[in-house]
Amino acid sequence: MVNKMSSQTEFAEKLERIRGFLSKERYDAALFTRNDNFSWLSCGHYAFVDKSSESAVCTLLVTQDKTVVFCNSSEMYRIPEEELRDIPFTLVDYRWNSDADKLIREYCKGMRVVSDSGAFGTENRFLDLSRLRYVHTAEEISRYREIGPFIGGIVEDCIKNIKPGQTEYEIAGIVTGALMTGGCQVPVCLVASDERTLKYRHPLPTGKKVDSIALVGICAQKYGLTVSLSRMISFKPLSGEIERKFNAVTKIDAAYINATVNGAVAGDVVKAGKVMYEETGFGKDFFLHHQGGAIGYATRYYCATEDDRSIVMDGQAFSWNPTIAGVKSEDTYLIFGNNQEIISSGGKWPQRTIEISGKKYSRPEILVV
């Protein structure tokens, strides 16, 4: 839950990060134009209308002594009153049919301005500004601990109620509807059944009816933060081939989790997973789907490769998503030192224990009903 007191403390910490960046890089101001950055800087609120657009319906400006929100007349009431009501931004409003570009350029005249998109003639430093979000504040960690089990529980309950004969569209609608009823946004909803689980790594739902097995993969957001998980259900005993593949993919997932510790290099984590792909006999599958990475106000801040030199940090969230044709294992967890706190389980899904380097990890089973 977002409250006024915690929002002000959290906002102060984020301003300190931004202003530290401005001082270090010798900028006068930073413009934030993207929806993900609005959610971050507003401490868990939203500024989208069209979900297909990365651009927020307002623009935030931060200098060393000011915080300003530019809103057109369509948004000048809702954004300050509902999305920024506890955050001290000064409103600069303008009519919807006026020239926003000219207004903002004029306001920033004489300043060296950086932005997250390159809009309004500014220098685009999207990646550098995004890194300011990687380590979550205490308030964000608290929200993650709230929404992880909440989202995981909704998804798991929906999957438990899947029936043979339902279409993938129906399943996607049920899961998405339940999440939105709980106040979540759902940027990613993947559903596959039967032979489609074997063929496609990013299966958008279709009108195909479920016969024997189904996979659901979700990225859901609440307070702007993303929770990512995948679960599978089977209406027949698992074949020996699927059991062999699922044994492998859960070991690979556990290897990724085990390697994701404070100070680790992301590329080295990927290498640890790749080794397990090879040891379990599925080395070729490593190359057929990205393996995941850091997560937060984006569904992935980056999808790590073996060459990725990003450093894993305390307070970051990660979601690895190894796949082998027909099976997948995926959850979201927070990093604290050498420990990983898995947050995306509803607590009632069957689990198996995988031991890696003397540490035990719980990974979700395929639910056989």
C-alpha cells in the first residue's frame, strides 16, 4: 500500500539519486516522459491512457531545486489529484491543442537537460536514468512483498480451475480479468496448450482448446512493479519425456537463482545456467529463448547474456525464465546478500526441492489433476 508518509520518504530518496546523477554528469535538469519512470518517481502511480504507448500523458521535470509536472487540459486535474497527490510537483498546465513541445522547450531554455527519451530536443540517457531504479527502496520492497504473493495466488488459483475444452483465449481472459479485478495491470499474458507448448517460447493465446496440458506465463504489475511467473497444469499423467524435461528446467532455474547474489556479474549468472542446460542434456535449448534478468518497473530491465557486465545488487528484483521445449520454470525474487527471497508464490502450489551447492530451492511443480 502507498501512503503519504512513506511516499514522501521514498520520493526524497529518489530525488537524491536523480540530483546526484545531475551533479555528477553536470546537467541542470532531467525530464521523465515514460510511463515506467512516472510510476517509479510517483512512488507507484500511473500516467498512461493508451497502454500500447511507452509515453506518459504528462512530463516530469526535476532540477536541483524544483519538481514540475507538465499536463495538458485533459490531464491537469486527474494527474495532480489522483496520481501525484502526495508528491510535491508544481503543475504547469496548457491546453490540449497547444504546442507542448514549444512550451517545454521554452521552459527549459538555457538549461542543459537530459531525458529518458530524447524528447523536446534533450539528450537521451534512458539507460543511465533507468539504472537509478534498479535498487528498490525500503518502501518498494515492502510493496513487492505485498503484491508478489497476491499476484501469484491469483494466477495459481485461476490455473487450478482450468478445464479441458477451454480455449487459450478463455484462459487468458480469466487470468487477466482476475488480476485486473485485484487492481493489477497485465502487460504480458502467454498461454499455450498441448503441441503449442512444444513449438513456441512466447505463445500468445489462440482459440485452440486445451486437451491435456497448459502453460500460463504472466507479467503483472501493481504500484508499477512487475511480478513475473509461469505455471503449468496437466490433465493426464506426465509422459516420461515431459518429466525428464521438467526435471532439467527446474534444475536450470535453481542454478540461476543460486548464482544470483549481491555482487555477482549478470553474465556469470547466465553462464551458470548455461552449464546446467548442458549438464542436463538440453544445451541447444539455451539458444532458443532469452533467459530473463533484472525486473522492476519494466517487465525486464535487461535480458542478460553471457557478456552482460551488469552487477547484481542488494534490493534488486530478478526473474529468470529458462525453457525447454514443452516446459518452463519462472518466478520473481528479491536479492539480499547471498539470499534470494522468492515472492511470486501464492503458497498453495505444489513445490519440489532442488539442491544446488548445498542450498535448497523450492520450484513449482507441474500440477497434475
